[in-house]
Amino acid sequence: IFFRLRKMADTSEATAGPPPGASETTETPMEVDAETPGSPANSTEPKPSEEAFAMMSVGFDLGNLMSKVCQLNPKEQMPTIVRNTASNEQTPSVISFRQRQERYFGDDAVSHLTSQPASTVCDLKKIIGVDLTEEFVKANGLNFPVKCAQNTIELSLEDGDRSVAVPHVVGMLLKRLLEFARQQKSGSPGVMPASAVVAVPTHFSDKQCGAIRDALLIAGVPADRAHIIPESVAELLCYHHSHYAELNVSEPTTIVMVDVGHFQSFVTLARMTKTKIEVIATRSSPTGSGMVDMGLLRDAVKHIQDTKKTDISSLPKALARISKEARKCKEMLSMLETSNVTVETLTDEIDLQMKVSRETLNQHAQPLADGLVGLCEQVMEAAGPDFSKDAVNRVEILGGGIRMPCLQERLKEYWGKPLATTMDGTLSLTQGCAIYGVVQQPTSETTRILQSLVSKADESRRIMDTLHHVEIVPAPEVPGVSMSDEEMAKCMEVEADLQARDDKHIATATAKNSIEEYVYATRSNLDSPDMQKALGDDCTKVRDMLTKVEEWLWDMDEDTAADVYTAKLESTKKEILDGFPAISKELERQGGGEGKRGAA
């Protein structure tokens, strides 16, 4: 990184020419060895490589339902969202642990919420850093029936029961999200970004904040690059950057931000100019739109009890399916007057068909609306007599739960002015986290190197956009309390074992798929008219051989190692090569037994 930054600085100085009045003779810029890995030969811009990723700031939005990740280069103004392997901007905050299979994350694990709830963990934001007692699980509407003890989860795997700390589970998800960001920049597995930032709710305790920091460390982020900030600061940074042109240099703009998520809500009062963000007051509550989902779920359970005379409150699969449909119904009622919660084949004899009105939604949302107004009042009280509602220039609302019309009506009535919705509530947190990683970088070693290499003010702005030179008052970093060295070492040991287990299962599945694909592709090529006409009898013999290989495949159990499948594939290829050289030659001409299938 040092040599690449030096080359960028020297090359830009050479392009700009000598300063006025200076001699035409300039010192030869320091060159980077042409054989240095990753160094471009004829370009001053870094290529998508591990060096570029090492300069990035990565921001995480660890949501209770969905998680996002984005990254920001200091030379750019706004972060770019990272898509997962399914090309989605959001990844479900779900992890599934299956016997004799690798771990499943995100989209791959969602279906297991209903099919394998006992081995699937969700609601990560609710459970991190707290004691998972039976009373806590019931009081917070946690539906997963995995065995819990204090801040650990008990899992049943093929090699025995395993106790996994909740920060470790969160670290698994962050590690997966970090891998998405690394892959987008073609970085090597061991390369870490310059900063990794996670935003936490304001009401989080030191223990919960420390658990989030532990999760970052378990994900592989070095301690000096791991940062924890309040969610309110992240959203203010995102607002500052996206509305920079509207801000004044000296006259501050007073803004109120109201965020209603699934798990929590908060209200923040702040003043900002182009160069400074001052947080006046913030108040939060551990209640969000999820309480409306729970109300609809209780209505559905009571509806089945009244109409079908059946109690399904102890059936986790049924409850998970109803919760999913109740969430969809809530979203539809934000636009329509009526909607339905429909679940077919809830049990062998029960189908759910429940009509829900906007009035019912408002009744369930009434406590949430009262709580939001209460938070607004607490913020104005904490701000002191110098602040009044008339002095507020803008009220920005965001978050998935704010779509409910009754919430917007109550907020508009309290503030007495229109509500603004100019920010993307699904991306503002993760973008703000990535921005903070760059804003705080002047204290990092990388930026000190930059400042020592680049002396001119205009060249300094080329390296780090002036937009990121903003002061945040008070300092937003959340301290947090971390695990002991022994606890962290244990988590690292368990993670290494689980990763080895994943690698083993993935290697076995890949080897099994390889031999299966070879059988199908070769059989398809054998059916071509040219092969049948020239080598009909041999084609029949080879097809019979492939059928036996396929039967052998079905006879293998789940404990079969990858080496066994690999050896079988090689022996099959060798048998065809030695016994049927003409067919082997034709298959090689068509693409090694993958001709038609590969082309398709």
C-alpha cells in the first residue's frame, strides 16, 4: 500500500508539472518494481485487488431481520452497496446448523426457519449480549426453539453437542458479509479492510456493545480496525453526505431523525454544517414494528383456537409460517384498507384464512405510536430551553416500520410540519458506518502515510474527498466491554473446527457433483446421431457402465469422503479411455465428456 500510494502521489505531481517559478528539472519519481505483485504498469489508479480492498472502509448494518454491507474508498463521496451471492442487497440475518452438512447463511438458511427451526438461529440483534433465559425468550417473542443457556446456544451436530456463544454466531454472519465485500474487490481471503464499522442501538448496554465488538474480532477484523458507533451517528453521517450541498458553512441546520425498525426505535436531535455534526440529544426504545407482527400473530393463534378448536401456540413451525405472513400483511395494510393472513396446510387439517383491517393494524400500532411521541418529548426535554419545535428545520423519518400511516399522522401532529422521506431507510445505516470508517481515518497509519507523501492541499483532496473532513461532537465511538482472552480463544477454536467441518462437507458435495455431472454429460454425448452411427455397440456398453456408476453413487452414504468420489471419477475416466479409445477420443474432441451439457 505504501509504494502504491507513493507512486500515485509522485505521478500526479509529475503530471501537474513544476510549481510557478520552479526549475524544469524535477526529481525522478520513485518507481515501483514491475514485478511487485498487484502493481500496475501504466496506471495510477488501483486495480480491483487486495491492495484496493485494504484501503476500503466497510460498514455493516446488523439488522434483526436483514443485514447489509457496503464499502467506501476514501477518494469517493458515497459508499457502494455490496450484493451477496444471490445478487441481493440485503441478506437475511439467519444461520442454520445442519447435521452432516455445512452451515447455511442468509437466503440459503431462510427456508430452514420453518423446516428445521430447532437448528436455525435468528433474531441475532435481540439475543446478543443478554442472558437467554426462558423468560427473556418468551417476553421478546423469540420463536426459535434452540437450547439456550446464558449467552450461548446449544447445537446438536453429528460429532456431538456443541455450545456456541451468541457473539460467535453473530461473528459468523459478519464474516460471511465481509467475504461478500472482499469478493467484490477480488481480495485475497486474508486481506482485511482499513476499517470495519458496526452501528448499535443507543439503548445497548456496554455488555451488548462489547459482544458486537467481539463478533467483529471473531470475524477476523483486527482490534484497531474494529469500530462500534451509535446508529443515530451513522444515519446523521449518511444524511450529511447525501445533503451536503444544502448545508451552510457557518449557519447550522437543525434536524430531527426518527427511525422505526423491526427491533427498536430512536429519535435524534442534531445540528450540522458542512464541516461539523453536533448531536444534541438521542433517545431510543427497544420496541419497533415487530410488536405489530406479534399482535397479528396472537390474533391468528386466537382465530384458529376459536374456529378450529386447536391450540398451535406450541408448534414452532406453524408459528414461524404465520409470523412470515403476518409481516407481509402489515406491509400491505400500509397501502390498503384490508388484507389477509393466509397459510395453507398449517397442520395436516388446518388452513389459516384471516382477514385483517387497517383499524386492527392501528390498534396494534397504537402503543408504538405513543412510544414514538414519548421519545420525541424526551429528546426536546433533554435539549433544554434553547431548543423548541419551531427551531427544527427538518423532520426526517426512515425505517421499515415508519410506513404505517398511523405513525406518520402522530409524528406530523406532534411536530406540526411535513415529514421528509429523502433517505433510503434500508441503506442509510450501513452507508453511515462506511462513511465513519473514512471520517475517522486521519488517525490511522494509512492516512498518516498519505499526508506525509502528499504536501499540496489540492493533491490531498484527491486522495481523500473533502466531504469526509467532518467533525462529530461528541466523539461517537462506543467503548464496550470485551471477552476475556480465554473466552475469545475458545471461540476461535470452535470457529476453526466449524470451518473445517464446512470445508469437508463442501469438498464432498463438490466431488459428488463432479462425478454426477460427468455421468450425465457423457451419456448425453453418447446419444448424438454421429456417435450412435459410428460406435453404436461401444456406446451401449459405455452407457451401461455409466448406469452402474450412477447406481454406485446412490448406494453411498453421507459419511463417504470426497477422496472416494474423486477416485471413482478418475477410475471411470480411465476405464473408458483404456477399454473404448475411440469413444474416449470423440468425447475429448467434444469437450471431455461435457460437450452438449457444457454448451447448454
